[in-house]
Amino acid sequence: MGKALVPENVLTNMTSTQLNTQAKDFCFRWRGNFLSDDAIAALRETDVLSHIADPNKRPHEIYRASFDLLHAMGSVDLATAVGLTMHQYTLGTIATVPIPDEESRQKRDQFLGVIREEKLLCAVSSFDMTFQPDGTIKAGLNATMADGKWIVSGHKRYQSMASVADILFFTAAISDKSFGLFYVSLKDNPNLVLGNSPNTAFMKATDTRSIAFNHVSIPSHQLVSVTDLDTTTQFHAYSLSWFQSLIPAAYLGAARTALEICTRRVASTPGADGVDRALRHESGIGRMNLQLRSALTLRHGAEAALGAIHTDTAAALDAFAATAEVVKYTGTQVASAIVSQVRHVGGLAVMVDDSPFARISEYVQYGALHPRSNSDLESVSGRNALSGQD
């Protein structure tokens, strides 16, 4: 009962690779203090931030490495793993997205080179827009050119890692029907104004705040690319797929730890009525173990889609989007279900203050809320099924 619950072949040598060892060691050392300057400095000593920028890694290899390290981190510190998911999916998107023009590819490769050398921590601002009756769009951020520089204004309600990240990626409307992909330094920029974290432990632990762009001046070379609305929408759909296919890794890591806590307790506690407690809960433990393993194997579909992203792009993008929704929905639902079952089996004994389960139990509920929320995915899936489109 005390052995690892997930066979080694379900994850790709999760506990033996140097990258995952670095990730877990970092979380153990800085658990609960991820936002400190010393912690970020220690993170730069690892390959967690820079592995995505390796030019020798293919898209599916980048995804696999990111998923495994986030799963490893989530098993130690869920909030840190969720925060660093933002970095992993942002750079995963940028490093692997098919880019048709040579100039944009060169800008992308140069930027990834800087990430690789300086091990910068990146955040990404979510894409938001609304369509107006006249066919134009209204965006959360808008950029205009003045004296050879871009001036960006607007507001974002939620931004993870707002005070600790080095660079923020974001899109801003540069006309009624076109967008630019920009990046800007978050350090020493008085025109970027951070709000306070919402009054919840999880939001504080992931450094989630609002951020206001008050006429932020951005050099022209920090505009990575300009695209029309359709292309921008495709880019953000691809970015969302990266996020959806990675975020469950952290929550399933936490669920793995919760299950191991429960298993150890059941195995070590004799039954009060003379019936072996382990035997009584054997099926329940087995059910949770199978749920975890099943959810983890879904990511192989995302790997397969990314493996074809540069050879059969259109089909691969469709497959990746469809698979990512399933990975996200199932992974976060399973993580929550396992934690709920552990709470039922373990009772108050697993909720003591010094147990990691208490924190996991509080934080795991946020998995379903990440975009697209599980309730939104259910509504869209139901609508498609009822209309015959599923």
C-alpha cells in the first residue's frame, strides 16, 4: 500500500529526470514562499524556466516535459505549480505555434534565445474582446503608435504572477480589426499599476492581481507580430489549448499526493471492529487510483496532435483543441473527485493544520474555474449535442 500509486510508465520517468527533480526540490524548499526574491533567484538556477526555449526540442517533447514537471510540482505545492503553468503554456505556445513569415519567426527565435540565456519568468495576459454592432471589436487593451513607440492603455482584471514575472505577453488592438502580440518588462515600469490580490488564499498564493496599463510606452521591436482578427483568434485558440492541456497536470499532482496520504493512513490504521481497514477500503483506493491513471493518460492525445503541428497543421490544430478540452475537463474533475473521496475516507484526521491535504482540499476547487470553465465546457458540449453538431 505504501508504494507509488502511479506506475512509472504513466508519466515519462517523472521522478528520475533531472528537470522534474529540480522542480520538486524547488517546491519542497520554497513551499508557501514562492513569491520571494530568493525563491525566484533559486528558480533561475534550475531548467524549469528555460527548457521550453531549447531549439532542439520538438513541440510534443516540450509539452511532455512541461506536463511532467508541473505534475511533479503540483504534488508538492499546488499554488506554485498553477502559477508556473502560466510560464509553461505561454512559452509553449510561442515556441511551437506555426508562423508563416520569416521576420516574425526570427523575432520569436531571438526572444526564445533571451529566455534561454537569462532564464526569464514570463506571464501572459488573457485575450478579451467583444464584437460591436458595426462589425468592429472592442478590446481590453488598445495600442496606438506615437513618435515611433507603441502606447498601450487598458485594464486586465486577473493576472497571475503579476509582481514576480519579468515579462508580460499580451495582445492589444491596433485597429478596429487587427491585433498586435507584444511583450513588456514588468519591472520598474511605473505606468503598469498592479492592484491588490483578491482576499482568497489561492489568489494570493498565485500572485493574482489586476493590472492597469496607463499609457505604457513600448519600443516598436517589442511588437512580435501583427495579425488580422481571424489569425489572432486562431493564435489565442492555440494558446488556450496549451493552457487547457497543461493546467490539469498541477491539480492531478495534488490529487496524487492526497491519495497517497489517504493510502498511508488506511494501511497503517487497524479497524476498530476487528475488520481490516485496508481490506474495507481496498475498492475505494483502487477506484481513485484508476481515476488518476485514466486522467493522466489523456495527455497522450495532446502529445500526438502536437507531433503533427508542423506537418498537418490544420488537422493538428483541430485535434489539439478538441483533446485539450477533454484533458482539462476530465483532469480537473478527477482531481476534485479524488480529494472529495479522500476527505470521506480519511475524515478529520487528514485535515489537520500541518497536513498538506488541508491546503489541497481548499485549492483543488479552482481547477474547474480556469478557462474555459468546466460549466462552460458542459454547456457548449450539450448545445452541440442537442443541435446534432457533436
